[in-house]
Amino acid sequence: MGVKAVNTVRHDPWQAALTQFEHAADLLSLKRGVREFLRHPKRELTVHFPVQLEDGSVEVFTGYRVHHSTVLGPTKGGIRYHPSVTLEEIRAFAMLMTWKCAVVGLPYGGAKGGVVCDPKLMSSTELEHLTRRYATEIGILIGPESDIPAPDMGTTPQVMAWIMDTYSMHHGYSVPAVVTGKPISIGGSAGRMEATGRGVAIVARETARHLGMQLAGARVAVQGFGNVGSTAAQTLRAEGCRIVAISDSRGGIHNDRGLDPDDVLQHKQQAGRVAGYPGADAVTNEQLLELPCDILVPAAVEAQITADNAPRIKARIVVEGANAPTLPEADAVLRERRIFVVPDILANAGGVIVSYFEWVQDLQSFFWSEEEINERLERIMVRSFREVLAVSQDKQVDLRTGALARAVGRVAEALVTRGIYP
Ligand code: NAD
């Protein structure tokens, strides 16, 4: 059954990010100096630091924080705790964050951070010590006006709370705006947890409308049933879609008559996995991607749609909930097959949009209702989708290139307007 969840294709995320950037730069005929500036990260910090573990031993960990661009404002980007974290991966995601913020019009540049560690093997006390020390090590970069981290793979609202507290202790007063994705009790925002999945559902709906596809009854397959995948499935079901397949890292389930995501979530909470859900067939993660469906939502990890499986994907629309789930070679295949791909920087921007709302609320110490948050999220997602669609139609390119062109164009314009210091 679906235990072999991981697509093991090796890929170079930095090279993939550069390839995508070069497409957009060519399309915009960017001048050499601007192009060179934007293909380099502004700064990269590597830190090695000791943490005392519960058994009394000391382990030295390696962490990173990369700022890709500060042209549009302070930098924004998640912190990842995972054994496979590398500087190249963090650099790639920092660049993608620059484009993600720019494509939806947020006044931020892109950043990303990470620590090479396995949070699943660490106690809560060890994680707290690691987090507080890492926050101190990158303290020369982060701040509410300079660089605002958020959760990513392996980090949680609690981790953000420890970073916020550590930073605040060093300053002698509380600075909630230094991180987003915090618990609501310390300045987090209503609707932040659900924001990315909601955004995915909004652009799926807009895409269906654009293609003249009925959303009611549309078959949806969702890979990854965490924060993004579960909310996307719930929201799309509420819009009338039929959720035909769902998976997590331990495998997936399929029922062409439709699954109830709330029920599946309850089953997952009890069984620890979606597999074994009664009344559904078992599928592997590889099989899920190739099932007959109308909308495919990869919402797990990167590099899932490859040159190998892209010819067998049957969906009409792919909405990238995850970051970089489609390799550049696969993109070309999907484009040829006229499968409509809503790229990550647009599709999953809901998270950073509501993170921006959280930061604004913290800076003003004035908080909005979930209704207000959702209305503003809806407005920005719909506007951004339409802008990107217009660029891609105008330049006759796919939506990914259109989104990148929109984003890179915005940053390049600001860069040229600011000029070169000194
Ligand atoms: P999560 O940890 O809550 O959920 C991830 C899900 O994917 C889990 O169900 C896990 O079991 C499953 N998974 C992990 N490895 C898998 C594999 N190899 N095959 C199939 N399933 C696998 O994470 P999340 O916050 O939902 O994030 C999912 C993706 O969306 C990531 O790529 C993340 O970078 C991206 N993203 C998240 C946010 C956000 O706000 N949470 C914002 C933007 C992008």
C-alpha cells in the first residue's frame, strides 16, 4: 500500500529557481545589471551553535537565514526545521518569497531560514532551547522593520512564540511584530492558520471560472493533508467540489463518489494517517497524482510532478498549494498538454498575505475580525489572479511565467527607481 510516499527524484532547487527567473527576465528584456542583481541573494548568514540536550550531551547545530531582496521593504519568509535543509534550498526559497510577495503586491522582500535538525526526534524542551539560541544567532538580521520570520516545515506557532519571546527579552519590551504565524494569545491573527488553503481554493475557483468549468461537482485530488491540503479540501468541498482523493506522507485514499474531508481529518487525528479510512480504496502518492480528476492540488512537498509522471497527469487544472511541487521539465510537458497550472507563488500566497495582515495589526495594536481578514484575503487573491492572467494572455505565456514576469517586473521597477547606492 501507499507507504512509499516520497518521490525520490533529486533536484537542485536553486538551479530551478534561477531557470524560472531567467524565463521572466528574458520576457521582460531586463538589463544585464538589473538581472545580475536580482539573481543574487542580498545576504546569507550561516550559524553553528551548541544546544544542551536532555541527556546532558551537547550537540552543535547548523542554521541559515538568507535575505534575497530588500528592494520593496523588510524581508519576509519562513523558518524550516528539517534534516535535509541546505543553504542552496534556503536560498532558492528566499528568492521565491521575493516573487511571491511582489506578485500579490505586498511591501516585502523575500527571506528564508532553516536549521538542520529533526524536530520529530527532539523533546519540546530541546526544541525550545534550539529555537531560542537560533533566534539569538540570527538576531542581527531579524526585527519588525528588517526581517519577519514565519512558520514553515517543522516549525509551529509555538516555535514563533519562542522566537518572539527571545527577541523581546533581548530588547526589554514585547515585540509581537517580529514574527507572524504566532498563537492568537500573543498577537497572532484570526484566519492565519487557514489562509493558505483558503487562497488555494479561491484561485482554483477563479481558474475554473476562467476556463468555463463548473466548480459544482468538479473532481478534486489533494496530495498532502496538513495545514494547506486539509483547508483547501474543506473549502473546495464547501464550494460544491467532489474531493475524490486525499493523501499524506503515509499514503492516500480514493473514492470517486467523493470523500468528506472533515470526516477524513477526524480519522487522521485518531489513526495518525488518512490510509485505512473506511469506504475508500488505497492509493500511493504517485498514483494519486495520476488519478482522473478535474483539479489536482499538490500540497505536500517539492518535486512531485516530474518529467516522468507529467505525461500521465489527467487533471485539467493543477493548483500548487506546496512550494515548487513541479519541476521545470515537467512544466514544459504540462504546458504542451494544455494543463492549466496555477503556480506556487500565486496559488499559496494566502499565507503570506494574512501574515502581512498579522504584522500590520501588531504594529498598530489594533486587531481585525476573521470576517475582515477573509474579505481582504479574497480581494487580494482575486485581484492578483486577474493581473497575472492578463500578463500571461498579453505575453502569450503560461501562468507561471506570467506571475514571475509580474513579480520580477515590480521589483525591477522599484530597483531602478531607487537607483544604486552610493
Ligand atoms: P504540513 O506539515 O501541515 O502538511 C504537510 C502534509 O504533507 C502532511 O499531510 C504530510 O503527511 C504530507 N507529506 C509530507 N511529505 C509527503 C510526501 N513525500 N508525500 C506525500 N505527502 C507528504 O505542511 P503545510 O503547512 O500544509 O505545507 C504544505 C506545503 O505548502 C509545503 O510545501 C509548504 O512549504 C507549502 N506552503 C505552506 C504554507 C502555510 O501557510 N502553511 C504557505 C505557503 C506554502
